[in-house]
Amino acid sequence: MKFSIVKADLIKPLVHIHSVVERKNTIPILSNLIIETVSNEINFIATDMEIDIKEKIIANTISEGKLTVPAHTLHDIVRKLPDGSEILMKLDENNLVLECGKSKFTLPTLPLDDFPVMTDISDGKEFSLSSADLKNLIDNTKFAISSEETRYYLNGIYIHQDEENKGFLKAVATDGHRLAQVKTNLPSGADGIPSIIIPRKTVNEVRKLLDDTDGDILIKVSNKKIRFTINNCILTSKLIDGSFPDYQRVIPKENKNNLNVLTKDFKEAVDRVSTISIEKTRAVKLEINSESLFLKVNNHEIGNAIEELSINFSGDALEIGFNSKYLLDIANQINGEKIQFSLSDSSSPALITDEEQEGTIFVLMPMRV
């Protein structure tokens, strides 16, 4: 195996591929990626046994071949080479030799036979979704994915066909403190798709790949796996084997106290007053009357903070506390000029919506302050 390539063309797939590979592995071969030259193409393949990723690029192939090499080491070397440089890579006595200008690196390889066999999705639903819609589904929900391993079924985004209106596809994530739900028109070919939970790591890897495309994404879904085809990259992932809870029960239906506040002003005010909040709770109190919203933080060790914002509010005056980080996570997803709260009382969850994103809702549980 021997080929030459410029750094810019090589680093792009390595960035995608190496992030799937775990830095610490008890199985040595899982620290490696496969490099395969076929005609004028180079294939890069990696897996962590949960996610398989394959990407191909065009290069000047001198001779065909196939090998495995440490993924993170190769990425780190290429990343530090001069921009615009020409790189020559070849197999020499079971080592990968990389030459660039006056630099030369020799990396050990591991037997190809040790590399796990990649499995495909034999059956399932296949459909296309625009990259913009997929980005929206991910960006408006992934912040609410739980990191609590005991409730593993919350460690991802729940994708399913809307039960009430079959013409929509829904994405939901929750960690028990907050919930995010987004819906988009059901893509052609997706009718009857199984309800699935996409793991957090897969969500993050797919989101990175979406930064490099504006086209449609081909998706194939079965009961156990999902595959994304994004440009020249194919990512296949196992799904979380579990049942997502009935999230509809926690979405408020009768909150009648409606508050509208400028999104920019609200985010900046919460960010400022939370500077002195107690790190463990990050609590901020919202005191609301017909004309004003007061954001208050009391920290007996550092001091107090208060900000007043002008609002539109219909309902009885009330006080309610929230985790300021959770408030900001949600506020950062609001595209509209105003953020809209629907409230009931100090102990009931708040429903938060965005006038510019129909079908996108957030639910935030209150806390004692």
C-alpha cells in the first residue's frame, strides 16, 4: 500500500474517524483504524463495537493495500503537520511509514484479521431527511439527554412517529429535570418506522458530520440499528435497547399564566445573576407580576443579585425557582425575539415555547429556592 495526499484532504476524514475510537481500550485492535487503498480511493474504517464509521476520499494511489494503524496517534501527527503539505504514506515491513517534507514517522500496525467484522442493516425503513431538519432535531434536544447511567433508556434521543398525527416525526430527550420535544414533517418512506432511542455518542458524532453538509441525509432504521449516509461517510450505530417513558404525562396542558420576555435580555440577565449562585444548585428565583420579572439569587457566602425585566404577563403574581443552567440551555435554543413561558404555580413544571419554531417545546421542572 502506498499513496500521496495533501494534508487538508487527509485530516478531514481522520477528524471524523478518530473521534469514534475510544482513547483507552482493553482490546488493542479497537484503538486502530483501517486504511484501505482501492483504485484512486482511500477508505478509512473504525469502530468501538457500538458505532461503525467508514469514509472514503480521493487520493493519488501508487499501490493498493490495507492495514490497521493507531487512530489517535495518526490523527495527532497529521494535525501537527504544516498546512498545505504533501504527505506520502506506505506500508513497510508491517509498519506504516508517513513522510512529509523532512519529517518521517513509523507506526506499528496490528493484524487485519483481528479487526471486528462490520455488520450492515439487512432490513428496515430507508428515507431522506434534510441536513437542516436533522440539525434542528438534534440541536433542540441533545442538551436534555440524561447522563445518569442507571436510567440508560434516557441516555439518548427518542425518535418516533407522532401517535396523534402520523404526518410528523418527533424527537424527544429528557433527564427528568427538563424535557425537549421537536417535531418535523414525516419524510417520505418513514411511515411506520420503529420507535428508537439513538445513543448520546452517536448523536454527537452525527452532529459533527452535519457541519460539513447542506444536502439530504440518507437514513436507514431497523429495530436494533440506525445508519446515516452523510456525503462520503457512512455511520452505523446500535440503538439503546429499552423503552422510553411516557413523556406526554409531564407536558403541562393547563398552564394559564403566560409570560413573554425578550429572549436576548432574559439570557443575559440569567447569566449575570447566576454568577453568584450556589454552584451545587445554581438556583435563581423568578418573581413575576403584571409588569415586571425579577430575577433573584441569594448566596449567603458571596452575596445577592437582582435584575428587573419588562414583560408581558397574563395571570396572577407568582414566584418560582429554576436551575439557572437549565434555563440558559433552553433559552439558547430559542430563535424568536421572545421566549414564552406558560406557568401554573411555584411547584408545577413550566412549558416553554418559541414563536418561530412550531412544534418545538421545552418543559422545565421547578426547584425550591
